[in-house]
Amino acid sequence: MTKYGYVRKGFPTSEKDQLTGILSYGCDEVFLEAHSLMEFRELDILLSVLKMGDVLVVTNLKVFGKKFQGLRSLIDLCRDKQVQLISLEDQLDSNKAYDFFDLLDLLGRIDFACRSERTKQQIQLSREIGQTIGRPAIDKKKIERIYYLYHDKKWAMRKIATECDVSLGSVYKYIHQEAPCQKKESVG
């Protein structure tokens, strides 16, 4: 029987915290996943070496970075290979009985946390390669025009939104600001 630990760099906690917990449990070998949540190189290697009677220890099931279905497949694989799965923070030991609803709740929370982390990583990656995130900024001329049409021409907000091709919320935001610094009389 071999005790294996699995750690994912920076998720759900730092590698140091994960290693501390896993090593205190007496793991013989630790696999460190240093890639994004989309990659599972070390996990694939680990799963291929597991054999009957082995123990797989993680600090938290979130470390697998899997959606609900993927996590279920991983748990099924451990069961089929008769590998004991232990999650320290989740207080989960596959050799002990659990309430079905508690387990479902736990898996749902893990699924949410993994999707959230994947989204954050994708946003960070997009920023690093120079992609703009979110709605495009409204230029100063358009803001001045919105202000002018509302305060000087007395147009309705909905008409301004249509005319300037902005949302009604943007019109509301800009008409309630102070007058643009360089307000021009003939913007319209």
C-alpha cells in the first residue's frame, strides 16, 4: 500500500499549505500539478500508477479542478481500483459512509469553485495577451453629446440612448455627472 499525495499549484490554496497537510498525513510520493486548471498531466500519471489498496490524499477535492461529472468519474475510478480517497479539508474518506445529500452539497460547492477559478485564469490570460475585458469605454465626445442632448436640447433619455448607440444606463450615468470639462456649444 502506497500513500500518494496530489497538489495543484496555487489552487485551492498555496502549494506550501497543501504540501504541509499532505506530508503530515505521511504520503510516500507527491505529484505536483504546476499547470493551469485545464491541464491534468500529473494527475493522469498518478491515476495510471494507482493500484488496489493505495491511498490518494488531497487537501481539498477542489485540487482536481474538475467539474461535477469529471469529479464523479475520478471517484468512480478510485472505487473501481479500490483506492482509498482522502480529502483532508473536506473531511472525506472514501472508506467511510456518507450522507448522500452532504456529499452532493460538497460536490456542488467544488464544481462552483473550480468553474470560478477557471474563469479567473482565462480572464487573466486574456489580459496578459492584451485583450480588452468587458464593455468598451465610451469616448469623451460621445459623453459630451449625451450631456448636451439631455441638458441643452431636452431630449428624452431613451431617444439619446438610441441616437448615441449606448445603453439607457449609460445615458443616466452621464447626464447626472457634472458638465464635461470642455463642453462645446455646438456638439449636436
